[in-house]
Amino acid sequence: MRQRRNKRKIALRNAGWLYILAPMELHTQPLVRCIVEGNTLTVLVGGSWAMGKAEPPEAQQASEALQHNAPTVLRLSASPDLAAWDTSLLAFLVRLVKQAQSKAVQVESDALPQGLRRLLALTLAVPAKAGSAKNADDASLLASLGKSIRSIPQSCYDVLDFIGALARAFARLLVGKSTMRRQDLWQAMYECGVSALPIIALTNVLFGLILAFVGAVQLMQFGAQVYVAGLVGIGMLRVMGAVMVGVVMAGRVGAAYAALIGTMQVNEEVDALATFGFSAVEFLVLPRVLALMLMVPLLTIYADLMGIIGGFLVGVTMLGLSPAEYINATISMVPYKHGLIGLAYATVFGIIIGVAGCYQGIRCGRSAAAVGLATTAAVVQSIVWIIIATAIITIICNILRI
């Protein structure tokens, strides 16, 4: 037996093959053979593979042979002495195949057992989704900062790609080719409109009270309490009503959209829509963005009214103004153009909240932790962009003198 094996080794060497292996008699340990013949690397697996056993050193040599010998074909084969095996063997083969694919090396696995070959094909059938794996990040502060800066171009590309897909979906809606369902739009309008009335009323009445108190502190020194009506009216109609609605809707609706679509990503429901030929942007994003774009201006009108009522309560009960006097002062001091500017703010805020919430949901990872991160990011980005948009629109209005 030994002489026959030695003769075989000599024959392989004479053929120009690279032969790497410990003896194959030990069937209780995982074994690997690497044979290089021209541009073909043949990897034979044998022995017994189990999760509790360490990979043989030849496994690393197989990876190095694939790295340094630059073959064009990787042939996977099973030795006759291959005994019991589990996912440890599958993990080794998957790692080897992925390394070969990264180098554009052709992989042949016909010589593997049928069960192992089918599992390998199933494992490699679908690429891993971003966020599906847990990875510990112990990088330093500077390394994290550098990583964040390097990711800015890709993030900008993703955002522009999402906005482009949304614009394309809106164009398809205008020509009547969209897959968006009307009932989804009505449902989204109810969720972000009617359901938000109580919280909008409470926050804006209180904000109107606060605005009236702040103005009264100075105006009462000059006996000009009546101007509190104009202060509250202009402040609420021009910008503060829209900003308060935007902040509330970012925390209430933007977070809900990110969590909803993110959970659908985790459950692979978005993938199922794509499998059936539905666009996730048209089916999930478009109705929600349209609902916010339509309902936030209407909620802003409601919020303006609630804020004026809050100022009315302070003016009548604490500043000694009569109801008629306060109402007449509000009408005479607050031009209608401030209300139109507030509606412009509100429309922009609605688009920002819808885009931010749905974008974070669509780009969510495949874990429960990723859903939480997407929800937090949606709220933070919505509020930040609302503040930025407020500054930009305010500057534009000052330049145009409106």
C-alpha cells in the first residue's frame, strides 16, 4: 500500500502537479488536497467535517494557492474517503468559491456529492443583503469620522437615485401608468391627517399661548397689548405653524413610515413586491409622500387657527382685551400673504418628511436593530432638513421682499 501511494506521488510530481496533503488515512479529521495542473486548481475534500473540529492547515493553503497561482478554473471534488460532514464543510467551500468569484475564476462543482452541491448552489444563489450580518465596530473616533466622510459620495448617490425613482413614479402617475392604489393614498391621508388633529391642536394652542406671553412681556410696558394679536397671527401664519406641524409630523408620521417599510424589508415583503413586478417606490413610497404633501398644508391651516386661539385666550383673560378687539386687531394686522407663505413652507416640509421617512425605510438593513436605526435617522434627518428649508425659504422671502 505504501509503495503504491509513493508511486502515485511521484507520478503526480512528474506531471507538474502541486500536491499538498497530510495522509488521508485519518478519516476522523477534515482533510483537504490541492492539486494544480496548468491553469486548473483542484481542491479535494475528505475525512470527517464537524463544527467542533478545526479546519486543517491545508484549507488555508488552498486559499493561498487560489491567490498566488492565479488559476482560471477552480474544480471542487470529494475524495472517496469523505465521511460525515455538516455546515463547516459548506462554509469552507462557500468561502473558497467567493474568493474565486472575486477573481473571475470559473468554478466547477460537479464532482461534489449531490446534497453538498445543492446546498452550495442554494447558499450562493442570493447575495447577502446589506445589514443582514452583525459586525462589531471598534474603530477609533478618527477612523469612524474618516469612514463617514468616505461614505458621503455614495450616500448622495443613493439619495439622488431614490429621488429620481420617486420623480419617475410621479410622472407615471400623471400619465395614468402607475401601480399606486388609490385606497393606499386615502389610507395614508387619513393616518397623517385626521389622526393627527388632536396632537396638532394641543401643541399649537400651547405654542400660541407661549408666543402671546413672550410678546406681552415687552408690549405691556408700553400699553400696547393689542399688538399681541398681530404678533401671534403673523408668527403662526408665516412660519411657526408650519414648523410646529413639520416637527410633530416628523416624529409621528416620518418615524412610522420608516419603521413600517423597514419592517417590510426585514420580512422580505419588499423583495416579494419586486418578484411580482411591482415597483416598491410606486407601491409604498408614492402614496405616502403625496399624502404628506397634501395633508401637511391643511394641517398647517388648522394649526394656525389653534395658535391664534391660544393667543386669543391670553389676550382676553390676562391682557384685558375684549374678544371683538382681539379679532379685529388680528384681521387688520395680519395680511393674507403670510398665510400663503406658510402654506409654501408646509408643502416643502411635507415632501421632506415623506422622502426622509420612506428613504430610510427602503434603505433599511435586514435586522431589528436596523429598523430602530432607520426610524431614528428618519426623525433626525426630517427635523434637520426642515430647519434648513426654513432658513432657505426665509432668506428667499427677504430677498424678494415678501
